[in-house]
Amino acid sequence: MSDKVKFYYNPMSRGRMVHWMLEEVGAEYEIQLLDWKKRDHKSPEYLKINPMGKIPAIIHRSTVITETPAICAYLADAFPSAGLAPEMHSAERGSYYRWLFFGAGCIEAAIFDKKYPRVNSPQSGFLGYGSYDDTINTLEKAVMNGYLVGNKFSAADLYISSQIGWALANKDIEAKPAFVLYHKMCTERSAFKRFMEKAAKIS
């Protein structure tokens, strides 16, 4: 069975995180570029892969994986030599899951709810992330001292730093020193630079 990853991608999507992740783990991958304007993501062929019609998705060893944090977590485990996830039963594994899914469940939702307020905004207790202020304050404290888990870069850092970079670029969060320094530290990695070079050629 081939170990090559088939990567359904558009560089103007959350697939950028997965592209970086593929470079980090050193996987051999084949890009299937999807054109937004042609609505490739809603084609019958792609909807068989991801019924949500969202980008990205990957196929690896005949398994389809969708949802960006799930793909990042999967790749970290599928290519363990890259060292992007703590050992399964280690003390750090719980913290790793915590921050990876904090990124997935809280950060983006909080930012978009603040940027585009709901007409009838529910009380914070009904929202999965609580409140914008609590989310941003928790994020700031988490990244203040460097990497999120065990003083070592992980898939959780890749995911969270990508979200921070996107939010800073769009001025959706205040450029607090902790955010700027953390993002800079994560994006100084050689895999990030390779990803950016390749993404620029696709764009």
C-alpha cells in the first residue's frame, strides 16, 4: 500500500495548515488543486470524499480524513518520526489534545462571532467557547511561555500559530507581544518556509 498522501487543496483555505503539516512530517504527497470559482469543492466527485464540500481533505492508506485539526492530529500520529505529537500515554498527551481542540472549538468561533455579531446573540453559556474575552485571555496565557506542550513544537502549535497569524494579519485580534513572538517562533521553522515557497508557486 502506498504511503503517499493525496491532498485536496486550495491555497486560499484552511488547507494551508495541512500543507505546512505535510512539510513538517516529511510525507510524500500529491496535490489535487480545487478551484473555488469552478466550484470544484461542490462537484459530485469531491462530495463523495467530503460531503460537506469543504477544503481541505486528504486520503492516506485508503482512509479519508476531513476537518483541519483532525487531519493535523492524524498526520502527527501517522508519521511519528517527525515528533509532532507526544507519546500516546504520556503526561503531555492530554495537554496536546486540550490545545489542539481549543484551537478548533474556541478561537475561530470567538473571533468570527465578534467580527460578525449574531442578530440574536445567545448567552455565553450556550456558546461552545464561552466568551471572546475569556478565549483571547486564555490563549495569551497559553502562548506566553513558548510552545504549548512540553517545551517542544507540536501539531497543536502549528494549528494555534496558524490561527494567530491569520487573526493578526486580518487585525481580528490585538497584536499583543505574546501573540507576535509566539507566531514568529513557530513560523521560523524550515518546514514553514518550504510550505510558503510551494504555496506561493501554486497561488
